[in-house]
Amino acid sequence: MKKHFLVFAAFALPLLSATPSHAGIDPAIVSADARWLVYADLDSLREGAIGKELIAFGEKMQIDTAGGKLGIDWQKFLATIGSATAYGTNISPDPKQIDGTLVIQGSADFRKIAESALIQLNLANPKAVAEITDLPFSAYVAMNTQKEGAERQEVVIAFPPEPIVIISKSKPQILKARDVFRGAAPSLAKTPTSPLAKFVHGADGAYLFAASAVPAEKFFPDDGPQARILKMADAGSLALGERGENTFAHVELVANSDQMAEKLMKIMQGMTAMMSLAETNDKQLADFLNSAAVDRHGDAVTLDVAYASARLAAMIKSLNAPAGRPQDRAASRVVQMVNGRALAEWQAEAGPAAPEGSPAPVTSRAVENVTLKNGSLITLARNNNGGKSVRFDRIEIAAADGTGAPLTFRSGYMRTSGPRGNWQQFEFPGADGTYRLKVFYVNDPEGKASFAVSARDPVAPAAAAAPSGGSTPPAKTN
């Protein structure tokens, strides 16, 4: 019967023991004394690009939660759930000490299917699921009785007349949650002084939201970065959702003083600056890292990032893709070429090879109207793909309008980088403006090699954190 207990306990306890979260939540159904909060808007998730892929992924997993004994299609059952709100007053590193209540709202069929499953489980094994008769509405208690001598765990699942299902560890919490839902007990909506109330505005458009007051108990070692940040804050929240074509994340921390707010902002700015300096071959991932923005409003410090939903959906889809042929897997390991903004990408042109003993000819490719800033990191990348004698010779950068002499940067003075040493990089020392780039390189006569030029703009001074190794000096010119 352990599986039967887990059908409901595993659904409820992770939310009850999780740290706060929050979205398009209704604060009127959350108790006024809540110190942590988790909200999931499953309807919104299912409508988004990410949710659709997650559902498809879950359906292909074909999880048989109750061994097929209940006659329930669990994927269809989960589709009847609209939203789930979990909250509690106690925050502890020990999950057993965390109190909490989970309020689930769904379609008209949700309650019918859930109670039907509990009745079947009760008939199959009354020791695992028992009916509760001392509450003013239908309720059941699921018990973990699998192991002898194991600590007893119980979860109460209640079906009040209101269109909700309430899950908690005790009957008093069930009754209190119902009173809050009915407006007969104080709620978060009528308690503006609650440390969680100020975060509700950040839940707009989110399908997952978490918020919590900073606990008094220690969750992290004193010398850890998490502990140092928690010492500066009184409360925090996280919201995830989709807006337009992007998936967004919004993090907010409320500092315990104006001085701590300033320090928190600088710490988060440093973290985002380090992220933006990370080398990546994925242009969209680079855009995501560079989109991180830190802001401060009084004692609140916020971090906002956005990423293309279609890209995330494709990543989820790839998790369930069947293993390809060996050549397909080899293709997935091809060196990526772009670091930051892609300026130009091209394939080598097949042609006659240079006569034996003579130097390989150098050819060139022009890239027009490129916007550069002082300190922009220019990356020349190549992928030989079996080609021979492929290399970069130099790059010339001139004003787009043709005025002035071009700056020449030779490959011998560039920094070698990249996952396979296929990048050559230098920092642009000129003024901000629009330029014409001319790349000189040795072509691959077999047409196998590929080339790319990209640029990563410098981080704004206000958001920059000095890397421990210092900045890369500009390449020498002649």
C-alpha cells in the first residue's frame, strides 16, 4: 500500500515541505500568519510553450502510479487541476517540523475523481487509507504503513462543500484553511503588514511563485554565500512565468536595512556581471545571460531575466528525443562558433589546392555595418571539420563610412580560447561606432571548414565586477 499512500502524500508533501513560491495567486485564500507560500498556476503552465512540452514529456514517461489498480488515467486526472496553493507558518531545515496546508482548485471532475480514488484505496486497504468521520464534511487520512517500526506519517485529504480540496497534516489545519477560504478567518489579502504581502504584485503573469520570510534557523553553513545573503534580508520571493515569447524569472529580496540593500544590490550586480562574462557558444544562451538586470527600490532589490520560450521548449523536447545514429550524435558534438552577437558565419568554398611547397593563399571576407563599443570582445572562430591548413591571418577594422585608416589585428597577437582552442579573441580598443570588418583567412580547398565572427559588448560599469584574473589586454595592432 505504500504506492497508494504516495499517490497523495507525494503530491502534497513536496509542496508542504518546499520553500516558498508564488504566482497569479489569490491572497484571500492564504492565512494571514503564513511565513512561507508556494503557488502553481497549472492552467497557465499548460497554455504556455514550456508547459506543453512538459506535459508531452510526462505523457511519454507513462507513469503507472497505482499499478493500474484504480482505473484512473493519472495524466488526465492531473489535467483537471487548475491551481495549487501551499502555505505554512513554520520554516525549518527538518521537513518533519514544517507545518503547512495545500489548497487545490480544479474542474468539476477533479473532486469526483480524487474522492473516488480514496474510496477505492480505503476498500482495498483500510490501514493505508481510512475515512474520517469527525469533520463536518468528507475527509480521509492516508497513512504510511509499509515498514514496521517506521515513524508514522499521515496526510489528511478533505472535501469541503466549497470547490476545493484541502490537504494537510492535521484536522485543525484543515478547518482553519477552510475558514480562510470562506473569509471567516484573517487572510493575507487583509494583512498588508505581512512580510509576504508586498511580494504579491510580482506574481502577475507567473505560473510558479514562491515567497518566504527569512527563517531564524540555519539552513546553510555560516561561511556559505547563501548564509551571508540571508543575513542581509528579511524576506524574498521568486516568480516564473511567460510573457509574450519569453519565459521570465523575477527574484526579489527585501533587505533588513538601507545599508544592507545597497550591499545586496552590489552582490547581485557582481553575480550577473560574472554570468555575462561566461564563455558560451550558444547565442541565445548568451542573450539570456546578458538580459539579467538588477534594480533597487528602497529596501527591495530585484533581479529579472528572460529567455526565449521556444528555445526552452526545444531543450525539453530534446530530453525525450530518441538516441540518434552515430553520425547524428557526432554532429551534436560539433564545435559551436558564436560567442555573444553573431556578426558573420560562412562555409569554406571548395577550390583548387595550392601547389605543393607553396604557401596557402589568403582570402578575405567583408562584414558591413557592425556596431562595436570600446572594449567589445571580438571572437574569430573556426571549425576545421577535417580540413587542412585552416587558419586566420588577420582582421582589419575600418569606419563604416570609409574615413580614416583601418586598424589591423594579427592572429599571432590574439588570445587563443574556446572549448577546443578554436577561438582567437581580442578587445576592440577604438571608439564606439559602426565599422566595416574584413577578415583574412586561409581557406579550406575541400570546403569542409566553417568560420564565424562574433562580438560580446563590455558590461556597463555600474553592473561590472572585476574578474580575479584582470581583463584581457587589447591585441597589438600595426
